[in-house]
Amino acid sequence: MAIKFAIIKERKNPPDRRVVFSPEKLKEASQAYNANFKVETSDIRVFNDDEYRKFGFDVTDNISDCDVMLGVKEVPKEALIANKSYFFFSHTIKKQPYNRELLRTILDKNITLYDHETIVKSNNARLIGFGFYAGLVGAYNGFRALGLRDKLFTLPKVESLYDLDAVKAELDKIKLPNIKIVLSGTGKVAKGAKVILDHLKIKQVSDALYLTSNFSEPVYCMIDVMDYAKRKDGKVGNAKAFYNDPTGYESNFMPYAKCSDFFIAGHFYGNDAPYLFTREDAKHPDFNINLVADISCDVDGPVASTLRASTIAEPFYGYDPKSESEVAFDAKHCITVMAVDNLPCELPKDASEGFGELFLEHVMPAFYNNDKDGVLERAKITENGELTERFKYLQDFVDGKVH
């Protein structure tokens, strides 16, 4: 029997305008697989209902006859339809307490849940996500904070701009001071941030040069885990070994902190890994960073100045290293912090188009080739009212034994 798919309305608050497929990409998906798609009517989506109708899709209030529901953010418990398959970011796989009831409801309603975050290759590398767009918006927001704080220039909010081209056009209007920028990470987030740095024609330099030289122009340096972490015993480190077990490592970030003005945090932080900089580090007289765009946004974690996630409405705050407390983002001697945790929401058009491209490439084939690469099998968190084998570790969380 042919599978019926539905693009569902986003119901989470604050509203999220992203969608799994743009109208154009949805047309491509339906033609490639002769697939049946319905679109649930929505007044907040970045693409309006008529844009989907124009491509011949049935836009309706009733999607109860569909089998597979495609969404972006968590679906409120009361909106979940029993005995269906759902795709969305469930924010449950790290035992997030605020979504325990959601996972329980999914099990109670016999829903098969696939999480976009668990759509991975056999080596567990993520196949789809919005990280690249988080990197783009996060880096831009960092420069926006710099302009506002130092009264150098005024950049508009990304959410007020139509797309990435409009974002780049705004960047073309600004002139940067001679600042040194350190960007951590090598994944999609860091690659997104790099697009902004390169568009601004900021010169990329090697870490050896970066750590030892002064420059008469803005420069940036990209650092990976073996640059900002080192083995405690002084032996040569290994990235693979670090990811398997980071407990024998300590931070080596201080050399960068001493000579950087602006830190863009685009790294992935694993459990038990050393912090990049601690509250004590930030008190050090040589600690020079005064602006942090923490795209990774691990609260009270590896980047000591990230006291809380900020919002698209109020993206910046200040961190006073002496008192270890929050102050105004432009207060004297503070570290200005941008730590918005839903950055891609600010660029919904580009983010949705990019996401749909990845979903079409990596996920849609699995429905029609008997999941020969195991993509759906690995991504499946619940089935038949139970956790799948791969996610059995969540059982104590579901049972309420983990707080």
C-alpha cells in the first residue's frame, strides 16, 4: 500500500516558521517517488499555503488519513495522532526532563518516532540538520553585537531579512576593526560561520601565525579539538581517542584566549570533555576575549560565559568575570555573549530549503528501497509502544527514575 506523507503545522511556542520541505522541494520529492503528500494548513510557515497549492498539493486541516507526519519541532502531546509515524526533533535522547511526558505520550499512543537528530550513518555521523544555518546566523549575530556594543555600525536582525543574500548584502555595508577571531569546530556549524567570515573577506591564518603575530587587518583562525585540548600526561593527543574517551585530556584554549578578541564557539561538546574555558580562566589578567558567539550553547558548560540561552528577541547579555554574573551586554569589562539556542529559526527560508535537500537525499529513498542502508532503523526511537533496542537506555528516564 502506498505511503501517505503529511507536512504538519508547527505548533510549538514561540512559533517556528521552518518546514521539512519547501514547495519546490516537495514537488521534487513527490515526482521522484510518485509519493503522496498532504500539507496541513499553517498561518506561520515561511512558505504560505497558496505556494504549496500552486505546486498542486492538497492543503487541508485534516491529515488523519496520512501515515508519516513530517515536522520540525516537538509536537505538543495533545496534537499527536495515535498509531502514526512522526519525524521531528524530540529533544529526548539526552533524557531532557522537560520532554519526558512527551516521550511517554508517544509510547502510550503507539507512535513510531524518528528523530531528525538520530538520522545518522552507520558510523553515527549526522546526515541531516540545521547546524550550517545556526553557524551562519550565529556568526552574523556576533558581528551585530560588536557593532552595537562598540557603536561601530548597526546590522539589522536576521529575522527581518528575506534570505541569505539579504544577510550578505547587509554585511557588505560594514567595516570591521582589526580584531582577532578564533572559531572552534570543523563540522557544519563551523562551516556555516566560516561562510560569514569569508564573505566579510576576513583573512584566515594558521594557528601558529595567529598565536605569535600581530596583524594590521581582521584575521581568523579555525581550531579543532586537538588544538584546544591536550593530553594531561603531555603525550601527543589523538582526535579519535579523544572522542572515545576525553577524560585524559585538559583544555589548551588559554593560548587562544590570550590573543583573541572574539570567540565563535562552533564545536561539538561531548560528555566528560574538558571545558574550553572556566570561570577561573575568564578571571585571568591575560584573558583577552570580550565577545563570544556561543552557537553550541551548552549552558553552564564548556564556555564559562554562557550562563543561559538567550532569545531571538533579546540575543545578547554580558558576563562579568569578576562576579561571575550577568550584566548588560555593553557593560565595561564584561564579555558580551550571544547564546541564542534556536538560531536557524531566524533564517527559515534558506534553512528549510537546505534541510529539504538533505531529507530528500538521505531519508526519502529509505521508504522505497526497503531501508537497505538502515537509515530508518537507526533513527527509530519508539515502535509498537516500546523503545527500540538502540534507545532502550531511555527506559529509566521514561519510568521517572532519572531526574
